[in-house]
Amino acid sequence: MKQYLSIHDLPNIKETALEAIELKKNPLQFQELGKNKTIGLLFFNNSLRTRLSTQKAALNLGMEPIVMNFGAEGWQLEFEDGTVMDQGKSEHVKEAAQVISQYCDIIAIRAFAGLEDKAKDEAEEVLEAFKKYATVPVLNMESSVGHPLQALADAITIEEHKPAKKKLKVVLSWAPHPRALPHAVGNSFAEMALAHEDGFEVVITHPKGYELNPEKTKGATIEYDQDKAFKDADFIYTKNWSSYKEYGKVANTDTDWTISNRQMAETDNAKFMHCLPVRRNVVVADEVIDSENSIVIQQANNRTYSAQIVLKKILENL
Ligand code: AN0
Ligand code: CP
């Protein structure tokens, strides 16, 4: 693999998830592959899981991770071409990306949507600039529109916890949140579930006006009645996102949408999933996240194996 910018960079989602499950049994078996190789993790936003699990994955493969928090420690980068740089930005991404490429064999980037300018977010300014100017493979650790390492971890988790059934029903449910959050996790989960080789029944439920980018949800059933959407589901994947239509707005904080035993009772004993971090009793009630059906901790553990299988595929191609 040359890069991992979206879930569609994977040759096959199910096969990759199965390979990751194999790797998990003996995570140190490919230590030679990453020996004397460096991965640079560049963070323009906060993180717990991505930061630690991607480092852990690199260490498992024998690589040396180096981490930089651009928000707090780096020079402010300019991304536009031809600008007169007489304002706050100290360095152009053109130099930065080429320089970092000399120190690192792979560059991983986290750069969230700003949620103010839809066109700018959809152009993936940061990720695309690094892709353009870096001379080494680039890995997406959550960009404006996608979080493919999370989506692969989700596919691994579903593979491990699925009931024996012909066709799984997977529900992506919006839930309230006081702050405006990006669409990346919802987008990538929908893309993964819709492209999965097993052919899931994919239902997305949210209040009217919270439709995700229709290009990401083509093939899914949109159901505005949350209780109805949950009927006979095998997996409930919860996430808040701000409005896509009224870009970045928080128009609804209706706690009826908070996941509780009320909606879970409609399911076929569904597992509860969330990428974390999650606000308890806003997004999900304690009774659900603390229940036996909650697999959020196992899901977070799979972030390591998601990153490790992707890094392994990139290292094999260096
Ligand atoms: C981020 C988001 O919603 O995209 C990261 C999730 C992995 N969440 C928050 O900012 C709370
Ligand atoms: N799920 C996830 O990406 O978590 P972090 O934001 O803590 O990395």
C-alpha cells in the first residue's frame, strides 16, 4: 500500500480485518519489518487513542515513532500558494513537508475539519498539502472528512463480536452533543459499512437536517425515527456530528436521542459501539455504556491492530 488516506485505499476491508485479528495473536512477529524505520506523527488536534495506539502499533513493528504537536509546538504553517507571508504564519507546508520527509519514512497526520468553511474542509487542505509535498507515504489519523484508522478498527471489532447470522444489521445513530463536532467518524463508518464485502444492512438515523454528505451514505437507509431504526439491529454505532447542510451548526440537543435502554430494547441484543471520547449521559446513558453489550473498550484496543496492519502494508511497499 502506498498511503492510507481513506478506507478505499484498502484492497479488501474484510480480509484486512481478518489479517489484523491474526496479527493481534502475535503482535511482535514483524519487528524486523520496521527496524530502523521512523514514523512521524503530526497532531494539529487533540488525541488520546490515535496518539497512543499508533505509537504502540509502530513499536510493535519495530519502528521508532516521533511525535509533534503542531497546535502547541510547531511553527504556524501556511498552506496557500503565492501568499505574502507577512502575517502570523511562519513556515510554508512546502518546506515543512519536504523537511519532515527527510526525517521520517512515513508521515501520519491528524487535522480536523474547522467546520466553518465547507469547501475548504472538503478540499482536505492539510492532508492534501502533505500528500503533495511529502516524499514519503502519508497516513490519515483523522482529517476533515474521514477517520479511516477508526473505521478499520470498527470493522475488526464487528468481525470479532458479530453473531452467527447471514446478514448483519448495522445502525449508525446520531446522538446529542453540546459542541459542534466533525463528520469524519460518521462518514468513514458509513463508507466502511457500505463497502464491506459481507454486505451489511446499513441504517443511519438522525434528526431531520443532520444528513451526512450524501456521497458518503449512498446505499444506506436513512430513518428519522430512532426507535424504528434500532429494530432488530446487531450493532449500534453512535456518534454525534454537527449539521452538514447548515455547515457546522448545532441545531438539536434533544436528549430523547441519547442512547438509553429504551432504544437498545428494540434491537436484537445489539452491541454498543462508539469511537470515544464520549460524553456520558449526553451521548449515551451509563446504563448502556456500562452494560455487557458495550464493546467500546475492545473497540479502542483494536485501534492498535488497525494501525499496525496498515503500517505493515505500507512498510512492505517501501
Ligand atoms: C472528535 C470528532 O468528533 O471528530 C474525535 C473523535 C475521534 N471528537 C471530539 O472532538 C470530541
Ligand atoms: N477515537 C479516536 O480517534 O480517539 P482520539 O481522538 O482520542 O484519538
